[in-house]
Amino acid sequence: MKKMVRSYWVTILIFVLFGWALVNFNHVFSEFAHVVTTGQEGFDLSLNVMPIFILFLVAITLAVPTYLYRRRRRKESWKSIIVIPEEFLDDDEREAYITAKACQKAYLSMHFVVPAFAAITAIVYPFFTETVPYLPIIFILLIAIVQITVFHVSVRQQIKA
């Protein structure tokens, strides 16, 4: 259970940092698109590398110990360590059942969340195009965060039951 709580917050942190980096990239590429469409001769672009640096620092700080632990304890190949999240490592049938039920609930939640966010984006985004041009990035990452949250809440409910 402790592993699940830590994994949840680490995943949320990584998504928030990734979103922060994407918003900065969006700002730079929006400026570049403006330069290209207006045909300006000289231009100056600046990129805030702080979110990218923090994202890589946090990711490497968390990935190396996880890799070493899973490699030593579980004798996993590096491919499975990179691809398979820690939540899917089931030690017995009960954990496999809990994971399966949580995946099912997370999958079903997408049938409600994706259309809702698509409708909200279609209705609200035209009003905020100038002030919040990165709103679709936020919504896409929120969809992933909702899915992860539904998974972890479901796991907690299954464990307590």
C-alpha cells in the first residue's frame, strides 16, 4: 500500500512538471509561428529551461533507484522495468484481481472524462485562446491525472474491502 501511495504522488508530480515544460514549449513555438506567419526578418525566442531541468532531475532521481531495486529484487529485464509500471507488479492472485478491477474502473472512467473534456474544450477554449493558449495541454494532462486517480482510489477501496 505504501508503494502505491508513493507511486501515485510521484506520477502526479511528473505529470505536473511535464505540463509545465509543455506550456513553456507551447509559448516558444507560438512565438515562432507568429514570426513565420508574419514574415519578420529578425526575431528573438527565449525558452525557460527550468521546468525541463527540474523534470529531468526528478525523473532521473526517481528512475535510477527504482531501476536498481527492481533489477536486483525481481530480476526483471530493463525493457520490462521501463515499460511496466510498478502498480502492475502482482505478487499473488489477490493483487492481480485488485489491479484488474482498478484498471477496469479507470478504463470506464475515460468514457465519461474524455467526452466531458472535449465538450468543455469546444465550448470554453474559443473564449480563452488569447489568454490561455495552452488550455488543451492542461486538459489532456488532466485526463491522464483523472485516470490515474481513479485507478489508485479503486485500489484503495479494494484493499480496504
